[in-house]
Amino acid sequence: RNFLVPCRDSRDSSAAMVLWMIGLGLGDEGDISVKGLKAVQRSAYVYLEAYTSILPGLDRETLAAAYGVSEIIEADRELVESGCEEMLDRAKDNEVSFLVVGDPLCATTHTDLWLRARQKDIAVQVLHNASVMNAVASCGLQLYRFGETVSIPYWLDDWRPDSWYDKIMKNKKAGLHTLCLLDIKVKEQTVENLMRGRKIYEPPRFMTVKQALDQLCKVEEDRQEGVAPPDACCFGLARLGREDQVIRAGPVHKIAELDFGGPLHSLVICAEELHELEQEFVDFYA
């Protein structure tokens, strides 16, 4: 079955039964599109995806008030990764909005949701918005010179994955920059609480540029493959798309010493050779 073929009413924005996947952008409640806001206000149920990203300082109640709706339901990891059955069942008979910080299709979890909805013959409307994947251009590096994006997870005492190091190396060998997305821990449980079935959650944690570079430098120290020597050029980024965004460029050892403030942070490991315009941005943000 070809799920890329629109169902009979998926192109009709006034359809009574549709799942809206709406990007909220990166800044604040005002970054939603006009079309997205109208869809939210028309929906019988509104969900906010609450674990792949956040809008710092904005909770569901604030967003509900800003958008003029009575309630926004939290779509946490458990709800989304269990298949969103409740949300999809409601979308069979109602308009339902699924709000995502950034762009709605940048996370694999959300593309999977799109497929699940279409497999149930639910119309899906996707409204895109700014995400870190394009806002990273704010640092002045040319987007077409980025290679594969990597995710750097928090290490645990007995779990220290480093496959992302190999991907950064692959990009470097191809003369490409690497955008590193840094780990977010929201509504996480300890192993003990998980095994005992206790819904007790740990405080949220958001990986910082310093933590990411510390892990990267430890892998570099072990493997010595030249991905992140102390003088390698990188960018530290914080709160992209917000008025208080921070962008700093410089060698790894200097960027690792800086305090970028609150979440969310991301990191760019630069290609070894820079275009002269890119170098001007490096100098500007140094």
C-alpha cells in the first residue's frame, strides 16, 4: 500500500477528521504559523510533545492561554512511543493537533506517528516550522556543507557509546561540518523505579556544550584519530531562535570552558577547511 498518496480529505484544511502535526518553531509561543494557530483553535484535542525538545520557560498552561484553547494535553515519551493510540483514535472522528517544538518531522518518532496515522486512514496535515536543523545556519556555516547529524547521549557508568565519534570523523574526511544534537532527559526513571513499576521520575537534565565536549575529548584521548584535538574549530550554540541565543566559536579547549547558560544547547564540529565567508563568521563569534 502506498501511504504517500493523500487520502480523500488530506488536502482539505476544513476536513472534520484530521491529525495536524504542527511545528512551534524555536522561539516562544508566537512562532506558531497563522495556519497552525487556526488549526489548534479548531481542534477538539490538542497535544504537546514534551520529550524530544522544549520551549524553555513555557508550560502547557501558558501555551493554552496564548493559543486560546482550554487545555493542552502532555504527550510524553510513554504516550508517543506506545503508538499514540488515544490520540489516533480521537483523530478518526475529530480534528486533533499534535504540537512539536521545532519542526514536526525532524524526529524519527514523529515520522513513525505519520505512518501510523496513515495506516489507520487518518488524514494528516503537516505544518513545518524552524528547527535546529536549519537555524544552525545562524552560526554562518553553509548548510550544504553539513554532513550527517549526530546525537550525543549522556554516558552512564556502564554505558559509554561513541559511535557518534565515527560519524563526525566520516564527515571530517568528506570536508563537512557536523551538527551535534545534545541529550535531553525528561520524565526519565531510574532502573529500580522502572523495574518496580513506580512512576517516579528524575529531574529533567539537558546536556551542555561543556559536557558534550568533555565526552568528545575523552573519546579523542582514547582513539587519537583527530576528530577533536584541542585546537579543532567548533561552535557552541544555545537557545537558537530565541532573543537570548548564544553563539560562540573557537578551538575545542576554549569553547569547553564557556558557560552558555540555560538549555537547549547544541554543538558544531567544523570541517578542517572553511570557506572564507565561513571563516569571517568564526572570527566574528570568537
